Amino acid sequence: LSEECVYFLQKLSYSPFLNMQNLIIYKFTPLYHILEELSLDLNFNIIFANNENSLNDQIKKLNNYLIISNEKNLDISNQFVLDDLPINIFKLVEKINIKFLKQQFNSQSEVKINNYTIDLNSREFFINDTKLKLTEKEINTITYLSKSNKPVSIDELQEMVWSYQSDIETHTVETHIYRLRKKIFNTFNDNEFIISKKNGYQIK
């Protein structure tokens, strides 16, 4: 793969919500070999299971995992059936990451940030009985900023929150954050939640 392709794959497999994710390839040898070659450039721990016993052994040891195969196994949870082949590698990585995100959202539907709570399922941002409906990008922006102990630059937000959409202009990100800060101020009268600094944005 070219350096540009590797760069996009790294961005696709990164999520501000997740740590290293365990991807178990079950009885799907060709896919395992493809992803194993790319493993150094992905945020996935690639594991192969060629039978039910080895699969069960892996599941017992892991918490955060997704099983990917090319046929439906009714007795297995957390599985992703890849039956729409062939598929673009970028689309595949994106789908895998979305599956991991959905699993985490189901197990952790609410995130506390300072005095506020985010309901990841309903995409609501609230404190006490006052609620604000947010878009997916706004949720991702707040969550990413909250995990940094220093200001986050526009370029970093563009890469990490907007993923591989590198063709968007810098002012697009700034406009989104301006609107987000305005929505928070209008609803909660809070102008200090997302702080604008010379070298980026920050949530303290």
C-alpha cells in the first residue's frame, strides 16, 4: 500500500472513544492474511480462530472484541458477517470501526464530562433537566476534546474527528465548533465549556 493509503487506514481505524480493539477472524483465512499484513497500520489486534474451540478460548480471555466471518453463526454474539464481497478495504475498516463503536455505546450509553452528561444513543447533551440535541459530529468533537489535557488544533480535529475527509476546508471545522459553542451558550448560558485558544480548542 502507498503511504497515503496507510495514513487513511490509520485514521479510519482510530476512534477517540476506543482503545485497542480485538478483531477475531473466524474461519475466514484469506481475510485474516490481508488484515494481518496491515495490522501494524491498524488499531486492531488481529486474532485468527479456525474452529469453535479456539474461538471460545479467545472469547473467554477478551472483553472488547468483534468476530468477523463470512457466514452467520447463530450462537455467537458480537459478530459481523461479511457477505457482500468484494469490498473496498477502506469501507471494510470503516464498517468494523462502526461495529466496535456500537458495541461500546450499548454497554456505556452515558458519558460524564464536567457537570454535563452525554447520552450517546440519543445524542443528547444535558445537565439536570435541561437537554440539548446534538449531531454525531458535535458529539464526537466534544468527546475528543474532553480526552485531551491541552488545546487541540484545527488540523488535529480535522484528521481525527472528520476522519479521512481530508478535502474539507479548515474554516468548515471552525464553523462547526462556532455553532456548537453557540448552541451550548443559548441552552445552558455557558460560554466556557469549549474554550477557544490561540493554538486550538479545549475543554477543561
